[in-house]
Amino acid sequence: MRYGFIIDNRKCIGCHACTTACKSEHDVPVGVNRTWVKQVEKGEFPHTRRLFSVMRCNHCTDAPCVEICPVEALFIREDGIVDFDKERCIACKSCMQACPYDALYIDPETHTAAKCNYCAHRIDIGLEPACVNVCPEHAIISGDMDDPESEIAHLLARQPVKVRKQEKGTIPNLFYIDADDASLVPSATEKRADTLWSHQERGVGHFARAAEEMAFSNPDVVHALLTANGQSSPAPTLVGPGPARSVEVLMGKHARRVYDAPDKGILWGWEVSGYVWTKAIAAGAFLVPVLAWWLGFAGPYDAGTTWSFGLSLFFLMATGALLVKDLDQPKRFVYVLLRPQWKSWLPRGGYAITAYGGLLTLGLVLHLLGVNVPLLGLVTALVAVLVAVYTAFLFAQAKGRDFWQSPAMPLHMLVHSVMAGGAASGLVNVWTGAGHEWVLFLYGTLTISLIVNLVVLFVELAVPHPTSDAHRVVDMILKGRYRMPFWGGVLMVGNLLPLTLLLAGWGHAGMLALAAVPVLAGIYFTERIWVEAPQRIPLS
């Protein structure tokens, strides 16, 4: 048994009855939707067309939201329905990042994630989903696709169908008849805030006639339409959103969205960027002294070693605090440890952080007692590496964000940990005053890690990306809204400036501390951009 949906676009009239029925059936609050109808206008005047596409959960056979959920709040039933248990959800928003179809949202009343669950409670008693029952054109067909006698099986056998983002390998079970890529492919049209009925200054219903009447009574608009139909003189510049939009549609220059669900915004904000930054320092502050000892260099004095343990513990606690703060259900954070879903890298990382904190505490106590246990240092260092890089694998599970699928991401985070550890140790050395050999080791570590970091940045940004969405993120970083933070903050302040300071003042402890500040700032700038920019690419 495997349930699925077919949306027959030959019949859909865009009435939004499915959206209304879904809201009524599940008490979905205003502002969020489990099911919505996206409308796109395309064509060339006078041959224009409005496309209606019902958007919702695709109930994927290989659902990435289920794999990334750290607490098994999402699960696949035996009948193929991807269902949800809001009582387990910690609202980490990982599922929203993993879903390539933008199907999940945070419920503003329960503060948990939610989505279409195929009206599983109705299916269990032999009824169809509410949207199927209410559709006046029978444009939504549901049923068991494995039953050869079902209507959905007959349609799948007879009609050519499309699915959204087949390249993601999720095996979606939502199919479209007579679909158009202008509507199904998010990058085909611009996500915009001003759509039909998104602004109602001129009234609604019978009082909303002003928009079109004003457009067609405007001489500039009329002149532009005449020009589009063969006049040789150029159309005048159109001022104001109303006329410009009307001409754009009637002249058929671009397909554009005219009705859509609101943008969910940045799901993982400064807390996630901050936790990646604090985690880099927590791991690196221990790894760098251990690396010195393994390579045969003199490490910090006893005071510096104590500071290394202290820094790691402090920033590890800050990491945990930021992780919890980012949850919309922070009181349920313990579920990550008590109810883990082991395919997700979030509980793996949670246990790694917990183990790292325990090992650091034990190591600090033994150090203060003057007891040296080399094996403990080795185990702690291995766990520190895991703490440094596990977020890269969590990001890789977020299949909705193509840019995060880079194979260079683990190296990116490991290098940042070494940079952060070297910089933090350089600042601490101002107070501890370790020997010259330790200072030289920190100089070499920072210099080499900065050079490697520049190479990794080049690989992440310059190597051709396999998808258009990832390429758009690169353009956003290099030439778009993040160009100033990247070129100024990441490249100049975070990498080239400290390299210059290190090479100019080689071996000087004061210059090392001076270079450490922009290194730490550059790491934060990088993580802020790398976390935020991919989330600005629309998924639906």
C-alpha cells in the first residue's frame, strides 16, 4: 500500500477550496498553510495563461525530513503517508531545511513544525482527505497507487505526469498532470512579496476594481500596450507597481508569480551562525595544543594549558546555550539525548558535545592534580574533531539547500576550528606568556590554516556547482547582497589582514594577538554568510 496524490491541472480553477478545507480540518492558523495554490502568469499578449499549482507535502518514499528529524517527530507510516507527532517536536527547523518542497512550517500556536499529513485520521476510518472531498472540479485525486483498480493508478498508467525536483532522489508521491515548469520550478519565477491580494489598500471584492481600471485608464500603460503591438516608438517609463505589473503580464515578457504563500524567511539565524563559531573555538582551543605536542613542539605552560581547557569548556557551554535558544520548544531539548533518531546528525552531534564536555572536565581535573593520561588526550582530540565537523554532515542532510551539499564543508569547518584555536591561544598568550617556541608554533599554525582556508573558499565558490540554486548562492555571495560582507569582512578582514600582520611581525607575541582578532571576526562573517545565504533561495 502506497498512498499518493495527483493534481490534475487540466481541471484546477484556482479556487483555493482545498486550502480552506485544509485549514478548517486541521485548525491551521492564519499566515501558514499545509496546502496552498501557487499562481503563475505566463505567455505573450494576447496568448496569456494563468497556471495553478497545488503545493503541499509530497509524502516522499525517501523523505529527507524524516531522516534529519532528531527526535522521530516525523515518520513514514506503513501506507506511505509521512505523518507528524507534534508532541515530540523540538522545533529545530531541520525538517524545513531538508524538505526540497517547502512543505513544512512552524505553527505559531503550538510552536512546533507541521505539514500536510494526508488527513491520516480520515484515511484510518475510510474517508478521503478533506481537500479531495471539497474540490469542485475533482482536480485532486488521492488513493493507493499500488492498487491497480484505484483511480490514481489508472491515471498514472494513462497520463504523462511530472513531479517536483526529481533530481533530489526523494521519490515524491505527488504528481501533476499538464504541469508547467514555470510553476513547478521555483527558480523559474521570482519570489516576491507583492502578489494578488497581498495588498488591499484599494479594498477587496467589488471594491477592488480600482487596480485594473486605473491601469487601463493610465495613458502611459495604453501607450506601452500599443508599442508592444507594433508601434515603433518606445514605451514611456512606467511608474508605480500597478501599471508596471499589468504591462509585464500583457506584454508577456516574463512568467511571474501572482499569488503565493508568504516567504518563511531565515529559519536558522544568528544563533546557528553563532553556535558554529563558538563550536569552532571550543574544538580548536584543545586541538591546537594537542597538535603541538604531537608534532614535538613545546606547548603552552601549565597556565596556558589550564586556559585551553577553560576556553574549550566555556565556548562549549555557549554552543549548547545557542543550540537550545534556536529551538522554538527549548524545554524539549533533552529529547535529542533521550529520544534520538540516529540517522540524524543532530543527536549524533548532541552526544559528541556531551562526551566532549565530560572529557574536557575530566582532563582539566587530572591536569590540576598533576596527572598525565596521554590516552585521554588522544580520545578527547578525536571527539573534538567530531564536534568540529559534525555540523557539515547535518547541513548535508538539509537537501533543500543545495549549497550546503558541498563535499568541502567538513574541511571548511575543521580548518575554521584550527584557525579559531590558534587565534584564541594567541590572545590567551598575552596573559600566560608562554615560551617563544609556542608563539612560533601558533604563528605557523595560523599562517598555514589561513592559506588552507583561502584554498577551501576558492574550491567552494569557484568550482562549478551542479545545480542552478547553488550557483545562485555563489552569485549572491560574490556579486549580490553578501558581496560587501564577503569581500570586505571574510576576505580582507578575516584572511588577508591577519596574514599580512603575521608575516610582518613574525615571532612577536603582541602581533600574534593583534592578528587573532580579525581571524575570529572573519570566521564569524564566513559562517553567517554560509548559513544565511542558501536560505534565501525559494524552495517552492
